[in-house]
Amino acid sequence: MILCHFYHEALCCATDENKPCFDQKWRDVTMNQATKGAGIDFNLTQQLQCVLSADKDELYQYLQSQSGETLLTALRNPALDENHLLALLKRRGLGEDVFTALYASKRHLESYKVIFALVCHPETPSHIAQTLLPRFYILDLAKVSTLPGVTPELRLLSERCVVQRLPTQPLGTKLTLARRGTAVVVEALLREGLPLLVEACLGNPHLKEGAVHQFIASYQSTAETISMVGRSARWKGRPNIRLAILKNPRTPAIWFTLFLPGLSRQVLRDLVSNQKLIPAQKELVRQALNNRGAAP
């Protein structure tokens, strides 16, 4: 009633020339009053409408906003594309609502690059990252497991996905993984026993001594792959690895000739009594004992 009374009095004072301008201002005033009455911030409403209708260039500016409402509205903008999302996912402190909105949109997840950036973002909720991870190519899965700051759960899941896919991978992919993979992945490849893979695995910095020891003692090892370990600059000088090589019945005689002189008499006696060694290998050990004479 008060607004109507004000309107009629003001209208009587308005001239014919400024009546259109007056009507526009009046609509703004009444809209502002209505939104305030409904508990809505009129200025915020106008700002979000601008975000929703912004062009591609303007969107980049809005995606730098600290306002969660602005970011969520920008995600609904029809002009939003892959480049905008990749720029957004380089930021920190986005808030869980933003990640949830991204995950809920089929349009946003049409891009493989966006999915990869979303999973690799350190603030992405774990349930979202773990759900999207199986969509990755195997080399990207391996990359996720080596990223700094990745959660233990996500690393474990990515390694498990890689290992599960190994049987169907071509040799070239396996060789790449053998050189770059984590300890879990490289150990799985080493167990395959293929000479090319063994050679690549032995140079992987993540490979652990225990895995090499287990491989030498396994049925997957051959005279060729055992010799690869024996020639490896990284592994050939390790006492436990040398002993594992000398306990294998498939080890070529050359490694007995090279490694036996560095062993104590007690270790040599243990080797002579090893039931797995073939007669020719035991004879080499006896010769080493005889050559040692009275030496300790």
C-alpha cells in the first residue's frame, strides 16, 4: 500500500519525457523489495545471472572467484568447455560441492583430460576419485600411483588396476611399466620371467632386493635371467643375491667360479649339502673348499 501510494504521487510529478525511465527504475525498486521480502539478495541474483550468461572469455574470470555459488553457477554455463574445467582444476580450495557438481555432470565428464585432472586433484573426495580411476588408460593408472600427495587408498587401487590388466598388455607397454612402475607393478612384471622384462625391471629404482631374491629362487628364473642378475651392477655385489644365485640349480657354472672365492668355509659347506644343487655345481663348491685349505 505504501509503495503504491508512493508510485502514484511520484507519477503525477513525472513529465511525459521521463515517464519511461521512471517506469524502469520503478520496476527495479519493486523487484528489489520483492526479493528482499523473500530473503533473496537482489544483487547476488543479478551477479549469478551474469555468470550464467557469460561468454567464454568472461568465464575464465568467474572461475577464479572464491565464491562457491559463483563457481557452481559457472559450471551450468552453456559456454563452459574442457579448457575452462582444466583451468578450474588447477586451483586449490574449491570445496566439495564443486567436485560433486563436476562428478554429477555427464557433460563435464565427456573429456578424458578433465577426468584425469579431477582424479589427480589432491582435494577430490576419495569416493569420486576411486569411482573414476578405472576409466584410465593403463599408463595413466601407473602415473597416478607415482604422483606426490596421492592418498594411500588411491595408490593401492591404481596399482591393483594396473596389475589386473597386465596379462592383456602388449610387450611395449609392459616394458614401459617395467622401467617406470611402482614396486608392486615391477614385481608383478618380474615374476613373468620374460628376459626383456627382467632386464628392464632390474633397472627400476623401485625394485626391492626381496623381490629379486624371490625371483631367483622361483621356477620363473632361467639360466639367462639369473645371469642378468649376476651381471647387474646394482645387484651383483649384494651378498644375499649372490647366495641366492649360488643356490639355484639352473645357475651357470661361471657364477660359481666368480662368487665362490668370496664366501666363508661355513657357507661353502652349507652349499655342498644343499639338496637342490646339481652334481656339477657341488663339485665346483668342493673345489673351492679344497683350494681354501686351512683358511677360515
